[in-house]
Amino acid sequence: MTLTIDYDFRNQIRGFNASLNYCYQCATCTGICPVAQLTNGDFNPRKLIEASLLGLKDTLINLQQPNVWYCLTCQKCVEVCPQKVELTEIFDVIKNSCVKAGKIPDAFNSQAISVLETGIALPFSDPIMKRRKTLGLEDYNTADPKEINTLLKGIGFDKLLHFEATTSEKEGGK
């Protein structure tokens, strides 16, 4: 496999977060990362940073190796980094680049569609709502989904997602 350096991509990431330049590949981030430990190294923050430093756009965006979407954004890597590299910020830039390239995992795409359609990512099921009532918790309310939909469509969020038209849209409704 030939690795191609994309200097524009590398400079784009550096432009969003200059702390990338300070990484000397000590792997402290990978040692503390709970996901790296659970995946036996399949997720590796150091490798993500290395690929970012080298401008390996195809590896990060198209192949997603390692898969940046595994990052929990727990900030443990940031807390222990001796160079104060803001890894999770850099990972967010990579995730945003993936979304713009249409490379979003189905689970994240489904949640984004749910936010667009209902105003929340993971709607509460009936059993959860019953438990909330039993525990004396208030009803769960969200902002008006139509407002959220209008705002998200206003910034072009809907154009980044892969989804089928809803039933009302298929029938000519709005």
C-alpha cells in the first residue's frame, strides 16, 4: 500500500489546532486510553496523531484506520500528554472531515437523523419513561423539534447526512 501525503490536509489540521506540531510520539495517550485498552490497540490515538502529522488523508478519512469514531472524548489523553497536545480537538477536526466526505458510521448518522427529526439523539422508550414516573422524576421535555430542524437545516446539517425521506416528505408534506 502506498501512502500519499496530502499537504493541504495536514495544513488544514494544523490550522485548526497548532498543538499537533508538539507531539513527539511518546504514546502516553495510547497508554491511558480506555478504548485502546479494550480494543487491544485497534484504536490508537498515537497512530491517529502520527497520520495527522504526516497528512495521510486517505488513511484517516477513507480507510479510517485507526477509526477516529472510537474516541469517547473522555479527555484522558489530553490530561496526560506531556506536550499538551489537544488530541480530542484534533480528532473532532478529523471526524468533521469524515462527515464532509460522506464517511460517517451508520450509528452516528442514525443519531444525527434522529436529532434532525425529533430533537433528541436517543429517544426515551416507554419503559424508561415509566421508570422516570415511578422514581418521581419530571417528564422529559426537549426543545420544539421543528425549531431544531429549522436551525439544523439552516446551517446545512441535513445535507451532510444519508437518509431516506420521511413518510410525510414522501407523501408531499413538509
